[in-house]
Amino acid sequence: MSTAVVGGASSGLGAAIADRLAADGTDLLLWARGADRLDAVAEAIRDRHGVTVHTVVADATDPAAAARVADAATERLGPVDVCVLNAGGPKPVGADATDPDSWREALQLLTVTPIDLATRLLPGMRERGFGRIVAVLSSGVREPLPELAYSNSGRAALAAWLKTVAGTVAVDGVTVNGVVPGRIDTERVAALDRARAERTGATPADVRAASMAGIPAGRYGRPEEFAAVVGFLASPAASYVTAGLLSCDGGLMRSLG
């Protein structure tokens, strides 16, 4: 029986990833900042898959969050095989309208806390000769998205760390990868569509239609499709895949890099 820590697991991609890992027989520690929704997800996963699911309430903008989650994982799960780095995005903002306090909060959320958590769990993985670090990123790490200055920057910094540390731990049987989503049908994407509609005077339906028109697959992705990619990277079968930034976007990103 393998074990995994999954962040941002109270909804969206985090909840879908947790469900996929549980379907593969993985015991879980789920964490997010909202207790009620997190507990509901955990209960549903237990009922569907019969695995052990623990929860920890922690806010990734809190500098103490990583230590709290890592300590809870060690206490409740024992050795951790898989760590999924995932957190909700900061507020939309143009690159010419940022402020220092919001930068500090965004970088704690998207860069410092995930790196801190992974760094705390890596020694055990390396000692045991097996581990998987998988980060949920954003298409903004490849092509910066308008009005998402904080997210573009924070996730790009995390991606750079992933690529860097992967070369250090690969010899120990630990893989480190990021998955880059396109337009996946989650609450976060719906909120971004609404925000764009408000800025442009369009309707959310118009914004969604325009987005889909630019996706070769012709639709938004489903969370379970994204979770399947993470599930593969978290598995023993992905032992020779590391330092990668894999896209799950219906062909949205056209760049070679």
C-alpha cells in the first residue's frame, strides 16, 4: 500500500487527484485551508475506495503550513511515497498593478510553501529509494497569462526549482515533475472566466466559447483527465520520467518547449 500527501484537496484538481490515487489503492493525507469541504471530500473517497484518508487544515499562505503538513503526514501515514504540490491561485492582477504585500503572500502560496513541504519529505524518499514529487502548475509557466502576474511568477519559480532538484534526487529513485493544465473545468477556471467577462463586458458563456475556440480538442478538460496524468507520474511505471513539465491541455499550447 502506497501513501500520498495531496494539497488543495478540498475541490477541483486536488480532489480529482486524490480520488485517482485512492482508486489505485493509495492511503492519503489531504490538506487545504477549508475544513468542511476537505472533510466531505475525504469521506467520499473513503466510501468509494476503502482506503485510509487523513486530513489536515492548513493555509499555504502561512509560513508554518509546510511543517504542519509534513509532521502530520509522518505521524499518520508513516513513510510518504508521493507528494502532490497543489494550491489555489492568487487573485488576478495586471503586471503593472502589483504590490509588495500581495507578492509576499502569492510567493508563499505558490513557491515557498510547496518547496518547503517537498524538501521536508524528500530525505525519507531518498533513503527508501523511491519517491514521487508532482506539482500542479499552470499554462502561465509556458506563456504568461494576462491579469495573472502573481500566478505566472510564483508557479514559474516553482517549475524552475522542480527542474533543478530533479537532477539531484534522480539517482536515489525519486522523480520530480510538473503537470501543466490548460482550461480544465474547475471552479477556479470558472471564476477566471467570470473575472474576464467583467473586465471585457462579455458574458461568462461568451468567454468560455472564445476559450474553447482556441483549444484544438474543442472543449475544456475534465478534472479526472488531468488526474490520470498525475496518477501515472505518481506510479512506479513512471520511474524514468523526471524533470518534466507535462501538458494536459487538449493541444492548447503550441510551443515546442
